[in-house]
Amino acid sequence: MINKFCLGLTGRMASGKGEIVKVLERKGFKYISLSDIVRERAAKEGGIQTRSRMQDIGNQLRSEGGAGVLGKKVRERIESLSEQKWVIDGIRNPEEIKELRKINRFFLIAVLSERKIIIDRLINRSRNTDAANIDELNRRLDREWGIGEPDGGQQVGRCIEEADFKLNNNGTVDELEKEIIKLLLLIEGENG
């Protein structure tokens, strides 16, 4: 097993994972996302990077290399680098979690938010991969959760079930920051 300290993040899009990454980076964590692997493939293939296309490419990679392939590739990158503290985002399949748990000190954090709040955030943040009407956003949220997806596809709902810790993020960014710092102190205290 690798002797690194890694916090993995799972949760629906716009649940607050990006804000947690910012806090952890300020605390000295190096950032990596399973989506980096997907974006690399998308860049090679060319074309517009919509959320739906990125989901399709992620599923294609899982189909080609097994459901845990993105987790395996990220774990291998972490193994090859000298940094000891990592925050890993974009975990969307339980097989990815199995690969990442090969890291000795890996903890999975599920970030939870109410669906209405998530939709409001998606509309307000105006990313080109989020642009859609409410019906389309609901379809994307369902797909990400695992509805209509194969076992090797996106399964955020199942990933949340495997989380070591769960953070509710229905409030402000400041409240979320306080919660993640409190959780970080707890994890480091128990596993330092």
C-alpha cells in the first residue's frame, strides 16, 4: 500500500466539492481529479466538452479498462509523485473507490446538498458544461446518481453509501469551510 494521506470527494455536481478542494489546497493538499483522465481523452478526440459528452467518455473509459480504471490511473499518478497530501475529486463509481482504497490513508468524503440548491447553483455558476434547462439538469443529476446507468457507469448514489464521512452543504461557503476544517482535524487526530 502507498503511504500517502488522501481525501477523496464524491457527491452530485454543484454539491460543493470544488469549494472543499479550495480549502484543502490552502491546507497544503495537492489536487487531482478523476475527471482529468476524462478531459485528457476528450481533448485527444476533439469536439465540444459538454457534461453529457464527458459522462459518455468516462463510461467509455470504464468500459474499455474496467469500472475502476479512472481510480487506478489517478492512484498510479499519486504513487509516482512526491507530494504526500492529496485531495481527489470526481469519484463516481464504487470500483474507483476500491482502487483508491489501496492508498493506505484514504478517506472518502461524501458532500450532500438538497437537489433544489444544486439546481440553483448549476444555473448560477454558468459553466458551459452546465448550461441547460431545469428538465435537462434533472436528467443529468439522475444519470450522475446512477439512474439508467450501467454498473460501470456513473454511480454517485452508491459511492455516497461507501463514504467514511458525510458533509451536508446546504448553507454558505463559510459554513462548509468550517465543517471541512473540523473534519480534517478529526481525521488527522485519529490517523495522524
